[in-house]
Amino acid sequence: MASVAVMAAGGSIADKPAGFRFFNRHLTIKPYVSLSYSYDSNVDTDKSEEADSIFLVSPGVDFEWNGDRWSLAGGVFYNYRHFCKYSDELGSDGYGENLKFAWTTSEQNEKGWSLILAERYAFISQSDGLNSGSGRGIWRDRETVNFSGAIQRRFTERWHASLSGQYDWLDYKNSSEYYPLYGWSQYAVGLEGGYAATPWTDFLLSGGYSSYNRNESSRNDSDTQTWTLQGGIGTHATKNITYRVLMGASWLDCGGKSSADVGWTYSLSSKWRLRRQWQLSAVGRSYYQPSEYNIGSAIKVYSLSFGVSYLTLGDRLTLTGDVAMRMEDTVYAERAAYDYSEFIVSARLGATYTINRWMSVFANVLWEDNSCDEKDYYDYNRVRGTIGLRFHY
């Protein structure tokens, strides 16, 4: 699923949410409840373009626990959506939780070890979008599980290396009511080394391997494997700019067919605080995954997003804007009818105003367009507007 460049610039107003503090202020707990109304011009994200109004209630709680050289952060949430016209067909609950643990033996960029472990579970509603923060839902509820970890060794102030691993599981729901979609499970490992020539320039070399297996198929896809090799640059220790830009080659072995696809790949992440009020960001990457529509097919995803945020009115008002693009290119198909590509582009404008530490209001508007070069029944347009109220502490 696509990652999105939606920024939250930091503020300093005295009455912004602070949460409940415990254990000498090392543990902070922040509960919230959001209430919102949305109008969606295309709730199924397909050519039928059926419109509906949606009411959402979303309670949750986030927490952060900071120790001497470690931290533990996470949260739980619940979403209840009511569709005014299609609640029986589309209405569903959403819920999930996440945890992230970080530990280090030294100060930033000094010689030592660092460890990051994370996990996430979510039942995601079909009514999300490409830049909603939950990935792209193809008009289908879905359940996701993710485990990831990385350990880094800084040998000196300049030389460093890291080992990472990740497991993802995706399962689509209500397939009996619609055209079937196919989930999958995937694990990946990566190795990266770097040399920090200057605080602005960190030379990087990375390699990765992954393997996936389709969840809802009688076929044996367990031998579908991918490899990547990338090189690039990043920042090592800067205050207002961070970036990583890597490019290289990728290989796909689909069911023992080692020449299924060979091509280029990329990974991009960056943030730039122009001033205290302004922040820009960009995120993008390419990767392989099985087709969600067709058994026995593999696609390569190219994603890229840009965002901007601006703080004003005494840091009470945050204005955001982002543009996201995603292309799904079929790189292996058992049937010629499965060989097609899709292109999705979306844009969003949003605003959040903090009234006091207990309440804020928000609004956003989303435009999304999907086009397919061979299957015009996958083409659609979508406009979605949302207004809401958030209670927090």
C-alpha cells in the first residue's frame, strides 16, 4: 500500500493537547474521540459512481513511554461508519492497534547500537483512499498484520550498517458479495551499509530479498521471490533537512520463471523544514506484489507523494496539502487478458484548528482518479469532502 506525505508541523501553543502524565511524566496517555460527516461521490470507487453520505465516530487512545535510552509508543482505535443509503452493503466497523519500541546505547550518530521493533494490526474500511493514511482500498474491507524490526550498528561516527526484517499479511473481506479480490502474506529481509562523508551526505548501499504467498488461492505461490540492489545518498545529522534517495535494480522470480521481470527500482523519503511554520515532504518507492484481481499474476507498484504543511494563527491552525500517484504495472501474467496497467492520482487539501486542549475542528477535500489502459470498467473518478470535530486531552 502506498505511503503518503502528510506532515504535522509542531506547535508551541500552551493549551494544545498534553495528555495524562504518569511515572514522573515519563508515560503520556492521550485519549480522543472524533466525530465527522463525509460526502463521497463514489463510495464503491468504480464506474457506477454511487454517492452517499457517511457519519463516522472514532474513539481511540495513544500513548508514549520514554525511558533513559528507550521508548515505547502505540495506540488503539475504533471506527464506526454509518452510510445513509448503503449502510447494509457497505457499513462496517474498523479497529486496530499498533506498538513501536526503540532502544539505543548512545547519542545520535555516535558509536553504538540501535534497535527498532514495531507491529500493527488493523481492520480497515473500504471507504479509505490513496492518501487517507491507511493505503488504497479497492472497494473492499480488509484485515492487515505487520511486524517489522531493524538493528543498526554504528562502528564510528561515519561508518554504519543495519539489518532489517518485515512480515506483512493482507486478507480481503466480503469477497462473496463482490468480484473476488486476493490477499497475500509476504516476508522480507534487508541489509544496508553507509558512510557519512559529511553531515549532509551519507553514502548508502542496500540489498533486499522478499518472498510472498497468496492467501486465497489453491496455487502454490510460495516460490515467488524478489531481489533488489540499490545505492544512493541521505542525510547523517542535520536539523532542518532529512532525506534518503536510493535507486537500483530489481528482479522477480514468479513461480520458478527467473526472467519474469528485471527492471529499475527506487526508494525516496525526505522532510524539509523551511521555517518553523513551513514543512515539505516527499515519499516514494517501487516494489512487487501479487495482483489483487487475478490469480497467477504479479504487478510492480510505483508510488510517489508530495506534501506541504503550514502553521498559522498562533500555531492553532494547520493547513495541509498533498498529491499522491500510484501505478500498478502487470509484469507477469499467465493469461494475456490479465496484462494491463492502472494509474491512480489523488490530491487533498485539509485544515485543522485547535480551539483549546480539549477540542479541535477539521475539514478536508479529496479528489481521486483511476484509469486503466485495457480495462475501462476499472476507470473511475471520486470527490470526497469531510468536516469533523475532535475531542482530546
